[in-house]
Amino acid sequence: MTQKLVIPNWLPPPVLNVSRQRHWAPVSREIREIVRLVYVSAIEARWKPIGRDAPRQRLTVVFVFPMRRRRDVDNLYARAKHCVDGIKPFLVDDDSEHLDLIVKAETVPGVKQTQLTLEPA
């Protein structure tokens, strides 16, 4: 069963981490907000947990950017991390044994959104 989710007008921020410039508490709060937004969006899209009968899953995350520019693939995967954390309740597990993660970037002028597709691998 393939489950799709589109979060319109939203892209996760560039890599959130604790550095000397930022205190850990506001960074932690921002991360919790991202995880909650993705989780609530999946609930609203009526996602169901994929049972243990599908031991391997594939999650495709597509970030749709409104402007064309070069984007480093490692930064895209870092942006996807908290999206994966938000849908953990729907996964068997998010380790490499159970989840194939594919992250892509697309450009559509004037459109900003995050798309997630979860399916058995």
C-alpha cells in the first residue's frame, strides 16, 4: 500500500544543529515543531502504519523549491532527517535494514512544498 503526503508551502529549514552561535534549547524546540508538523500532516492524510508483514519500506522525500539553484545532496538528506523522525510511528523501523530513503529536489517556479511517499520496497 502506497501512502502519499504533500505539505504545501513548507520546506524544512537548512540543517539545524547546535553550534556556538545558537543555544541548544531553541534548536531543540524547532526540531520538535518540525517532527510534530510532519506527524500531524501524516495523520491528516490518513496514513496507516505498515505492518511487520512488509519488513522493508521505501520512503521518497521530494523537496519542491520555487527557485532553481544547485543543491548539495548531503544537505537534502540532512533536511529529510526530521521528516523521517516525524513519520517514525508509521515505519517498522528507520534503520538501514528496514528503510530505503530516497531524497530528491525539484524546481517548480512559485511552488514550495515537501512530498513524502511511503511504500513497501
